Amino acid sequence: MTLTVLVLAFVTLQRLGELFLARRNTARLLERGAIEVAPGHYPLIVGLHTLWLGGLWVLALTRGLAPDLLLLAIFIVLQGLRVWVLATLGPRWTTRILVVPGERLIASGPYRYLSHPNYWVVIGEILVLPLAFGLVWYAAVFSILNLAVLWVRVRAENKALGR
């Protein structure tokens, strides 16, 4: 049970830290003339992630679930990829779609290999962490919901970036 609490506390603190970083970066980008695109779906993303993580806390603790170590290791690899994405984008990373007119797209780091690498990491996280706790149905439901939100998000982002 201790490992369960440690894992979920880590993910919770990570997400809260990312929200803090995203707000700071968003404010700075807006000061530089960034334009926010398609903000209407943003509450859906926040709600989805909040429900996903809150539900994991409730289910894992009330059922006394312990994570599978192999799947937990995969989740840890995903965290390394997440750090790579954030480090590559630096002050341009945010949870919103912001475009600074005249700035070039990032083409280094994971962006050399994939479009939207952060979303690939999120897809993996939303699938793998519930699976680590044996919650197959939960992983399936939230993966489908996440894919629906990302379908809207990626289309809006691609349009904003001129892709």
C-alpha cells in the first residue's frame, strides 16, 4: 500500500507542478504577444485528468491495490519522455494552445521524431498507470475519453500551427 500512495502522490504532485509551470509560461507567452487558440476544450482536458487521477486514488486505496512493477517501470520511462518534452520546449511549454506570431516551431528533441510527443506520452500514461493497478476497464474508458479530447485538441493545434 505504501508504494501505491507514493506513486499516486508523485503523479499528483507532478501534475500540480506542471499546472504551476504552465500558468507561469502561459503568462510570459501572452506578454510576448502569444495568441491562445481553441480554449473551449481546455476545461475538458483538465476535467478528464482530474477525474482520471482522483479515480485512481479512490480505486487503488479502497481496493488495496499495489502496482505491477513491470508496468510501473514503463510508466517511469514515460516520465523520462515527459521531462524530455518539457526540457525541449522550455518556456514555450504550456497546457494551452498558444502561438507566438513569427516564432518557428521546435524541431529538436523528441520533435525530430514525432509530432505532438507530449500527447503520445499522455496517451501512454493514461493507459499504463491504471493497468499497473490491474484496472483494465478504467484504462480502457479513460483512454477512449482521452483520445476523443485529443482528437479535438490535435486538430485545433495543427490548424493553429499551420500544419
